[in-house]
Amino acid sequence: MTQKTKRVIALVDCNNFFVSCERLLKPELNDKPVCVLSNNDGCVVSRSNEAKRMGVEMGAPYFIAKNQFKKVIFLSGNLSYYCEISKRVMDKLYDYTPDVEIYSIDEAFLDLTGLRKTFNCSYEQIIEKIVSDIKDEIGIDVSIGLSYSKVLAKLANDKAKNLQKIKIDKKTYKIGYRAIEKELKETLISEVWGVGKNTTALLKKHLIQSAWDFVNQNDVWIKKNLGKIGLELKQELLGNSINPVNSTNTAPKSVSRSESFKEFQTDKNYIINELNSHIHKVCKKLRNEGLVTSHIGVMLRTKDFLVFDNKINLINPTNTEFDLIDISKEILDKIFIDGLIYRSVGFYASKLTPQNEQQISLFNSKETLKKQELSKSWDKLEEKFGKGIVKFGKEVNDV
């Protein structure tokens, strides 16, 4: 292996993340079987270890699971809160390396290559320190897999989690070079990150059962049957980092917010207030990313999961609530039906572009700048005094 491809990669994965976030707020949930539901209470999206051992499946429909598992505590999800905790965890990772690739709300890849001298300890000690620091400072348990490629780091992380399932308190797991052959022989090809059902079926037809069987196929055969991706997978499994950690933050293509009401609703004013809250959170996200939107939409979901939505293109791209509240209210008016019972409202913004590319019309530049300053002031107030310190009232619409 060349020095160029010899990397040390870690995958940090928050354990049962949504449940762990809920337990930060409610310590009484510790050691109890807990499941967090999707935004519309449709299905299970996070399970405590206790719930897993009882047999609750990921993705289980709530209306079935609540009758099947009477002792499990089911909670509605709170995505904005989970995003706050996620940001704290991800920000902490930058204390150890600038090479952080945020893969999802609860996972991130780290490139730790060369950091033994910086921290004056082994790579295993570095990841153990990361685990303990995040637990002590944020209160979240994480598992970390360590190896020489993303695929092997993911496999190592899975190994750590499997040990935890059988009540072995092991938060980290390393796959070193001498262990690669043993680990691949013990790993079914279906368990390898990125290998789906169709690929698994194809490989099994050729008697390829384990990851070790796969890496022992010649490159010509792999390229013929799986193409370039198959060749890259083979190299990653052998410990060659083909897909390096990408620490460049990619701007999102869209931003959305939706959350189930605490109780089913027919009150339009209540729904408008919830919509305004979502608009603010989306706009704050856009401002943090330095983006503006030129396309917005509103969604209503009924008690029986019927969805009504409408959208509109904006003439002037924006990221301020003071531009979007009235427009969104007009959209809501078009889809709201008196007499229906609703479970959630949602707001989304797409066609995102960098704010510095925005062309401000000479006719409304003063008004636009005023709204932007008001929005920034709102953000600063929340940073100082907490969320909810400012709320929209009817009079705010006349800015």
C-alpha cells in the first residue's frame, strides 16, 4: 500500500440518538424501553437497547407497535431539538481534527491520520478520549469504529454496537491490518456498508457469501459484474482509502420543518402559529448557511394522513421571516379545509442560492435591508435568551 492511501479513519455514531436526546431532558427514561416516532407518529425511528431486546423493529408502524408492546414508552419526535444536540456533538469533533465529514444527523467520519504525535497517544486512546469527552460534556453515548477506510471504519463501528447488544460495554472497536482477513471472513457480504439486496443476491449466485470471498475475486470479474464501484469497494475492504473524508460542507438543496401537533387540531389560528414557528426555524437555518430561497411550500397532514400542499416561486429570493409569513399564510388559506382534523403542518424552502449572489431591487432595497436586520436581531436575542423569546404577532406583519 502506498503512503498516499494509508489513512486512519474513524466513524463516530451516536447510540440510539433520538432516544438519547430525550433522556437528556427526562432522566427518568433511563433503563426503560423507549421508542421515538417519526414526525407524524407514523413509525419507530429510534429505539433504546431495552426496546430492541423486547423485539421492537426499526420502522415498525406505531399503530401496531403500541398494541404489541404495551410496556414500551413511545414519544413523538422533536427534530429541532435533536438537531441542536447533533450540532453540539459535531462541533466537539472539530476539537480533535479539522477533517470531519458529517454523514448524517448522528454520524460523522474523522480522518485522524498523523494525530498520534499531536495528542501524544495511540489512535485507540484518541477515540476513547472522544467517547468520554462527548459523554461528559454533552451527555450523549457514541460508538467509534477505527480502521483504514470508510468501509472498514463502518464495519468496526458495527462490531462495537454488536458487542453492546450483548451487554458488553465496548464503545470503540479497531480493525488493524493483521485483523482484516479475520474480520472479513466473519462478515457476511450482506453486512458490508453499501451492499444492497440485489448485489447480495448476485454475489450469492456466484457462491460469494463473505466479505473475504468478495475481495478474493479478481478485478476483471468484479469490474464486469459491479463496475468501478465494485473495484472501489474491494480496495476499501482491503484497507485502502479510495473515498477519503470530505470535510467540505455542501450546501443543502432544500430546508424543511414539520412536526406533529401535541393534539389533533381544527383551530386554524393554532396551525398558523405552528407554521410561523417552522418558517422562523427554516429561515434561521438559511441565514446560518448564507442562503436564500426562491421557492417555498406549505404542507398540511390530516389525522388520517391525507396530505394537502401548495407551493410558489418568489420573485425576490429571501431568507427572512418578514417576507415569508404573509405569503405562507396565503398558501395555507388555499389548502386549509374547515372541518378536517389535522395532525401536522410543514414548511419547506428550495431553489437555494448563496445570499451574496442576491440582486436587491433598487425599489425595495431599504425595506429588504430592514427586514434582514430585524431577522438578525431575532437570532441574536435567541442566542442570548433562548428560543421562544420572540414570537410573531399579528402586528409584526406590518413591517
